[in-house]
Amino acid sequence: MLEVNDLVAGYGKVKVLHGLSLKVEEGRLVTLIGSNGAGKTTTLRAISGMIAPESGTVRLGGEDLTGLPSFKITKKGLAHSPEGRRVFPTQSVKDNLLLGAFPRLTGARERGDVEGDLDRMFTLFPRLAERRAQLAGTLSGGEQQMLAMARALMLNPRVLLLDEPSMGLAPRLVAEVFATIARLKDEKITMLLVEQFAAAALEVADFGYVLENGRVAAKGPAEALRNDSAVRAAYLGHAH
Amino acid sequence: MLARRILSAGGPLIGLAILLVLPFAVTSPYYLHLTVTIAIFSILLLGLDVVFGYTGEVSIGHAALLGIGAYTAGCLAMHFGIGFWPALPLAIIVASVFGVVLALPALRVTGPYLAMVTLAFGTIVQILINEMTDLTNGPLGIKLTTPLFLDLRWLGDTIPLFDMSLKRMKEVEYYYITAFALVLTLIVINRILASHLGRAFEALRDSPIASDCMGVSVYKHKVLAFVVSAGLAGLAGALFAYSEQYIAPNNFGFELSVQFLLAVTVGGRKSRLGPILGAVIIVFLPNLLSDIELFRYIAGGIALIAVIAGARAFVKDPENRVRNAIPVVLCLAFFAFSLLLQKITDYKLAVFGVMILFVVYYLPEGIVGFLKRAVAQLWPSLVQTHAVIHADTHGKAVTATHEGHDGVLLHVDNVVMQFGGLRALDQVSIEVKPGTIHGLIGPNGSGKSTMMNVLTGIYVPTMGAVRFKGQDMAGKISSDIAGEGIARTFQNVQLFAELTLIENVLVGLHHTYQATFAEVALGLPRIRREEKAARERAMSLLHFVGLADLANEEARNLPYGKQRLLEIARALALDPALLLLDEPAAGLTAPDIKHLVDIIKKVRHAGLTIVLIEHHMDVVMGLCDTVTVLDFGQKIAEGKPAQVQADARVIEAYLGGVATAAE
Amino acid sequence: MNILLQLIVSGIAVGMIYGVIAFSYQLTFATSKTLNFGQGEALMLGALVGLTTINFLIGQALGTLWAYLLMLPIVFAFGLAQGAVVEWLGVRQAVKAKSEAGWIMATIALGIIFRNLAENIWGRDALRFPSPLPEAALTIGPVRIQPMEIAIVIGALAIMLAVEIFNRRSIFGKAVVATANDRDAAGLMGIDTRRVITFSYALSSMTAAFAGVLIAPVTLTGATMGAVLGLKAFAVAIIGGLSSGMGVIVGGLILGITETLTGYYISTGYKDVPGLVLLLLVLSLKPSGLFGRATIKKV
């Protein structure tokens, strides 16, 4: 479904990704793990058009998306729940969700049942249902994370990119976030998950890539990576 | 090289020669008067360039400053009979005071806000001149007489005076006086801009936060820039008043301020020639626009050039044909407009507006910048945008003394940092021992960078204390903390992008200068001595990090890895006791990291204490004596690297979920 | 006491005008962090286009009130187009050319061009704008008030309310607010944020043009009417905070009333001074405005 080839990207003079390739097949959950600064977030930003890649290609269902601005890529059906949640603080929870469906409401994508999907989100995230009229800026960190995920899902995306949904959350909430991701996986939603918590991410994922310094250092089925010493080394350094 | 030497020494001489012989070439009194006006506006524009070009602030109030200078001269003559010569220094002083007023909001705001403030200032001044009729004669204006060449009336009537004292100045003599003032202005401005003060102006534009953290107070230097600028506007104002011999409030309106901005932009910012060229253009512009024939020829000429350039671009750059065609079409339309136009004076302002747009789109660097680029393409060796600084290295680059402060250099005591509902730091205590490298690690969002910002005074902690060398630091401003001996680097590099490497380090050495503003302006021995010493020191610091070869390159042209090293050199220039490194290895390649680690080791060896935030665990584990781990703003572990690496809570924080999974 | 009350009532109408223009600054600042330094000229053009239109309609034997109401859509359409031109020529190109502070100079230049063109089309003299409402003042208790002044207050509140409702209720309005909140995140929602910014400039100029035809019947109309209004409205936007909707109304009223008081008790020549001094003071002391929230600076 999503195919990235030889991606080189960064910010100005700073190259973060030096030729990265990955693949996400339909209905699968792929995770991208690695320490801070390895280039996980940059990968997602380059895929969704938040930054323009310098070279390489990004394809969604065979269609070349490389270099398109993010709003056009979203209209093609790629949803990105960005790092730091980035909910719209002065708008209500419900309005945030409706904005997630913006291309559907304005005719750029098939409309489908927006009202029904709203209800579905409120069942998937009951906490959001309670707070549907509240301003998103007043939600707790965990609730904002739920909202960011639900907002991305409102697109009815072909692929969902999740960037560090566990960041800055208390351990109890982290568990809740991962439970939700597992449920989405059961619904056969195609996902690319960026995570710092490697163990937990590999627990839910089908397949994993380990990033180090903007390159893929290791890849393989999640259960294989779970017992790979390379993963630990990528995070805590090599033993001295 | 030789050609450049000749050019840089010859330029001023040629300029001087032109100034001297000009009155012999320009004999018509009308054009001589215009020349005087050009010289006067040049003085003002050189000052405006300090604010606009160097500190990067847009001032739409300089016409008002010119007015203040002019009215100072006018009022002194009208009310007190004080003549030309005393009026000059007094106009400078009065305008400088207003410059301080104008700069006060600059403490809090920049960019469009400050631009509006200057616009409001200009409007207020104009209203006041209009309304305070007792002082300024209101809308009627003030008439002035031609100044006496040498005013000796104060000696009394009885003293037999030689003819000179009663002789009124001729236009040519007045020309030489303004030319002399212009030359003096050029010398003083050159000295200021080449000194540590000029570097401070540019530094605060490129990165205000880094300036403060280098001990260069942004506010102080911004005020200074405005005062210099206003003082020159005042001088220009007094000269203007006596040149025109009649001043009225609407001489100093909004349009003139905008013309000044246009002049500096068209001529070229950050140069001496640019503002003078700009002055020539804005003085001749009204004349040009009053002669329809001439205007049509010029519009035709521009259209012709545009068509030729457009045709070339059409062939050479097929991808952007539509984009490149736009200016050509506009120029042709402009020419057509000039042919249709009957009375050009009616559309003077519109033409002027179109010119501004043209400059903003196609000549953002001005004529001087454009020429420099063109020449650089043909003869690269001729052009040097920065003064090349040669210096020998001298003495030790890095020295530090750490006296025992109860064995603790930095004491962070129960610090809490609250942002709204978020506790970024929750009762964190850290003790950093002198001469050690203290690591600070933790997952994203754990509060490490917040801690850095608390330590350098960018944030004021909600609760708790920070003691450095036994002194309380909480609540001190960044530039003072830097002065106490805490230097830092930044996670997202904060170099002074348009300064050269050595100039970047020299900003860090700002604290070594004792010379006053007057000493700088006069070029007295002390400032020369200090500059020489600082340059040598800067060179040895560049040597220390291995960047000496690149000393005269602009910082923005450096590869990323070297930018990080330059930040370290600049921080070391503060002669700090404590060096804070915020993710120095982020984004570096493996060989760069090795080089960085070597440098950090050398710094420690020289006796400095280091706090290191880093995500590359190999770097942290290899360098640090002690490591503190933060998670959710709380300290969750502390100890020797190996200890921390094995700590169950740390593994949990990093890997999450099942802690044992990875082994 | 009665005089004071009368002055306050007179200050309210002009204060509301300042509030509306300040509100129009907020519209573009929210989405693009830029604003039109020639906003006063947008107001002036609105008023003059309105004047030509209303005179034409009156010439078609329409009553002044009907002519005024029919004129409004034309002024709105003109304002929208003018704002889009400002954004495209003044802001977008300048930002693209990467010239420092270029957009400030470009919008100033456009303002100068518009003013000069207006001078050549409508002349340099101030013109009288036909009042749609009776000009005889009403007497309410101790104060006298012109019907048009009441219309100004109602009209000003109405346009701000209309924009507010659009922003809250329609999906496009929500997209505008989303762009103002977080431009990158809005892009991820599939919102074309560049178009949103052009739209916010169009809306901003439309609001200013409306302010122009509101104030025109009670003042004189002419090419130079906008400059000082634009500057003082900026003062109001700063006093009220560039992000606070209530702030601009309160700020506008403060300034309007201070001005009429200064004009009466000191001298009409000085009536523009307090607003500008207030601007300098607020920016020196509390730059986020009296009603705005301070932001945390990030490193």
C-alpha cells in the first residue's frame, strides 16, 4: 500500500535521512523504532509532505506522491497523526474530528457516513464522547492523543501514520494507547507506527524497522526483532 | 588579491576626490543644491542602515527624526538666536534622546510591531510639530537665514571682527561642510560597524537568544543602534534645515520615511556605498518624475532591458518561462503606461510604489548587492563581503580555574518549572562537581531542554533555587548569567548565520572589551589593542576546534557538523567555568561524532566543567562521570554510567513495556 | 456631567469603527502572521467605490436607504477582490522573494499606489457621502445622537458576529480557525492553507471596506481618509491583543472615547495623540495586549 524508496530528506542543510526504504502492506501494522534523532519523525514528515524530500520516492497504492504538498497527499487518503498531537486547541473536540474529515466534507474524497464515523470514534474513544463540546486545548495529554488519533481516522484513510502516540504520557495511559492501536489493527487498518517504546511497539506490530542515523539498521518480523540485541543497542548504547 | 587591495584602498580615495571636485563640475546652483541634499540624506541613510540593515528592524520613523533635528536647529535660531554651529551638536543630542524613546518598545517587540511603533512615533512627532505652535510656529514653518561662516557675535559688538565672521556662507562652502560631515559620518560608522558593537548589532538580528546567552545584551545594543541612527538623523536634520532655509511639518511625513527605506533597499543594505546610491536615487527621483519625456525614455529603456533579459531567460530556462515572463510583461505595461500618461506629477506616488514593489521582488539585495554578485561571478577574487580577518593564534585557547565551592560548582535545588497545567520539571535536584562531565539524559519531553533553559535564565523557575559558585542565579537575565561564567550551545543550532566564523567567536569574546563607545568612534589605541587581542584569541579558539582554515567563511555556509563545533568555540570564548552542551552530536555523522568527543575531552582536560545532554548513548556512556536521568520532569536515576545503564527504571523509561524483552 | 456623557456616547461610534478595522487586522494576522500596512487604504477604497455606486443608484431614482443597501454587496465584492490582490502582490510574492521585511514594504507600497490612484480617480478634495438615515440627531435623555451613529454600532457588531458565526459553524470557517491554530496540522487535514490565507486577506479587506462605508456618511470621504484610521486601528489591535475578539471592541471603545475627550478638553489638533501614545506604552509594557495572553518563547 505504502512504499518508500531511497528517501533522502532533512531540514535545510541538515540531512536526517540518508536513503531510507520501507514498505507497508495493506492491512498490516508496521513499526519504525529507534532512538531519538534517528530520523523516525522526519520519515513520517517526508512521507506526508510536511517537508519536501530531496530525493527518493513515496508511493501510495502505486501512485507517486513525492513532493506534493501535505494537503494534496491527505486528499489521496494518507492520514498523519503528528508528533506532539497538534490538536486545534481553540476548537471543540467535535470540530477537531470534523476537520479530520475535511476532504470528505468538501467533496475532495468520497463523503461516506461522516455522522456515523463520528459516532464510531466516540465509541472507540469513550472519553472523547464525554468531552465532545469541550475545547481541545483543555484536554489532558492522554485525551489529546486520543483526539489526534481519532481525528486522523476521520479521513477514512488508506494508510494511517502514527507518530509517537505514547510520548509524554503516564504509563497507564501508554498501555491504553497501545490497546487502542491493537484494536485498530484488528479492524485491518493499514498503519505505520513510529515509537520510542520499542518493546511495546514490537508487541503489537507485524513487522518492524530499526532506524539508526537516518538509515535502516535492522528489519524483520516483529517477533524476531523483539529478541534482537541490535534493538537494545540502538537505544541504550553498546555495552562498555 | 592585489586588485582587491587596490580596490579597497582606492575606493575611498576616489570617493574623496569626487567629493572635492564635484562643485567644479556642477556649476548650476540648482544642481549644487541637489548635491548638498544628497550628502545630507546620505548621512541619515547611513544611520538608517545601522537599524534597518544591521539589526534588521524596519523603521518608518526616520523622517520624524530628521524633522526633530531640523526643528532643533530651527527653534534654537528662532527663539534663542543660536546659530548654525552650536545647532549641529545640539540637534544630534536631542534626536538621540528621541532615539531612546523610539527604542524603548524594542525591548519587547520586533518585526512588524516595531515597524508600526516607528510609524506611530513618526505620526505623533508630526502632529506635535503642527500643534505646538508656540515652540515650532506650527504649520507656518520656520524660516532660517544662511549661516554665518564663523559666528563670533558672542564676543560682543565692540571687538573688531575680521570679515570672515560676518560673511554668510555660499552654497559651495555649505556643500563642503556637508561633504565634510558625510566623510566624518562614514569614518565613524565604519569604525562602529567594524568593532564589537557592529558585530553585536548583527548578532542580535541573526539570533537574539544566542546573543543574550553570549553575554551580549540584546536590549542594550538595540537601543544603542537606534541612538546612533537617531543621532545621525539629527545631524542630517540640522544640516537640512540650513540647506533649505525653510522647514514646515509636512516636510517630514510618512512618505519621506518610506522613501528612506526604499533608498537603503535599492542602494543595498549593509554597505557604505548603498545608502549613498540610494540618496542619489531618491533625490533625483522627483526631478525625473517631473519630466515626462525623460520618464518615457527611462521606462522604454527598462522595458528594452527586460525584453532582452526575458528573451535570454526564455531560451536558457525553459522550465520557468511563465514565471520569467511576468516581469517582462509588467515592464512593457509600465512603458505603455508612461506613453499614455499626460501629467506625470499626478502619478508620482504610484510610480514610486511600483518601484518599491519591483525592488522587493527583483532586487532584494539592492544595487550594491546585485553588483557584488555579478562581479563575484566574473572575478570571484575581487569580492569580499566581509572584512578578512588575519590573526596569529596566541596563548592558550581554553583556560579555566575551578576553585572549590564546597566541591559543588552548580547546585540545582528542587527546581519546579510549571507551564500552565504541565509540570516540565518536578522538584529536580542536581549537583555538578567541578571538573566533571555530567550527563543529563531521558526520553523526549522529559524536561532536559527545559532544564537547560532554566540554567541559562531563558525560563525563570516556578520554584526552587539554582546556585552557581555558591551564588543564587534564579531570576537573573541570560546575559548576566553568561557573564557569571555559564556558556551554552543550542539543540537547534543558533549561530549568527551572516557573520563569519571568526566573527561568531568574536561575539563570544564581547566581554573582553572595555573600550567605550567614544573610544570606538574615535578609534583610540585601547580599542585597537583589545580588537587585536580578541582576534588572536578567536583564532586560537578556532584552532582548538579545528576550524581555523575556515575563519573567514560565513557561518551559514558551514556543513552541519562544523556548525556544532563552531557553537562550542563560541561558547568557550566566554571563558566559562561551566559549559552546557545541548545535544551536540544530534545530526552528526560517525566521524564527526568522534571528532566532537575528542574536543569535549580536551575541554574537560583544560579544567572546564561540562553538563552534557545527549541522545547518542555511546557518547554519554563514554564521556560522562555522572549521569542523571529525567523522565516526565522527574529525576528517576543518578549515578555512574554503567550503573544507570543497568537501572531497571531507566530501561523501562527508554524501552517501555516489558523491560526484559530486549535482553 | 451631561457633556461628559455626550462625549462618551459620541466616542462609542468612532470606537466601534476602530474595533472593526482592528478586527480586520486580526483576521490576517491569525492565519499568516502578517498584516496589511495599507489597511487604511482598503477602507478608503471601500468608501469611495461605495460613494460612486450609491450616487449612481440614487441617479437611478432610488431612495438613499435603498441605494445604500444595494451598494453594500458591490462594496463587499470589491473588498474581497482588493484583499486578494494585496495578498498575492504584496505578501506572497515578497515572502517568496525572501527579501527581509519585504512584505512590510510591499504592503506599504501597495497602500501608496492605491491612495495615489484614488486621488487621480476621485480627486484630492474631500467628498460628501449621502447619509442613508435622517441626519437630524435624536435626543435620548441628556444626550443627542445621530441615527447613523447607532447604525455604525449595529453594523460593526453585525459584521464581527457574521465572521464569528462563519468561523464556528461552517466547515470552511473551521478550516480558517484550524489554519490559525496550527498551519502544519491544518495542512495534514487536507486544508490548502495558502488559499485560506488569501481568503483571510480578502475577508479582511472586505471588513475594512465595510467599515469605510459605515463611517463615510458621518465624516468626509476622500483619498487620505484611511491612513490615520489604519494606524489607530493598529493601536487598537495591539491594545486589545492580536488574538482577542472581545479585546478589539473594548480597545476600540477606550480609544474612541479618549479621543473625543481629548478633542473637547484639550484641543482637536491633539485628538490623534492619545491612541498612538497608548500604542507605544502597551508595546513597551505588555506587548501581548491588555487582553492577550503571553506566549512562552521556545529555544
